[in-house]
Amino acid sequence: MAAPELAQSYFPSPQALTELITVSHVVFSVVFFAEMVLKLVAYSTDYFRNRTNILEFLIAIVGVCEIATFTDFSTILRLIRLIVFVPYLKSQLLMLEKTIEETLTLCGLILLFVFTFR
């Protein structure tokens, strides 16, 4: 839900859109918290042996803290969760990073060529 929430957030946004995003944020935070509690009950001490569960625990706790304090700082954690759970997206982001590195080198060479033979 974090990606569509970020895509729809802009300034100044309509009041109805802001309220919809706020309500969906609360609903998904409650769902994440309920999932965390159920997994914690089911796995007990084994819950914290999996790194993904630790990330989910952090997201759920931050979500509940956001609801209690009316702040918004878990969007980044949700994007990290999205990247962790979608391996294809993770591989695409790594490929994008490598492509940008190669493109910067190529752009540097083109600029050197243009300024040398100008």
C-alpha cells in the first residue's frame, strides 16, 4: 500500500484523497499489527529468528506509534518491506543501480570527447 500511497500524495492534494490515504494507512497498520501478533503467538520465540519477521515487527510497531502520535514515518519501512518481499523488484533495482553507474561513466566520456574536440 505504500507505493500507491506515495504515488497519490502530492501538494496540495484534495481533502477527500488525504482522508482516504489516512484511513487506508490506519487500516493497513492495524492489519500489519494483527498479523505480527498472530505470528508472534504462533511462532513464539522462533519468530525473531527470521529477518523478515523482525522487519515486519518494526513496521507494525512503528505503525502503531504513528497512529498513537499522529506522525508519518513508516512509509520508508513499508517500501523496504516491499523490496524484501518482491525479489523481482529487488533485482530490477540492483540492475538500475548498475545501469546508472555505467551511464555515468559513459556520460563522462562523452563530455570529455565533446570538450576535447570542440
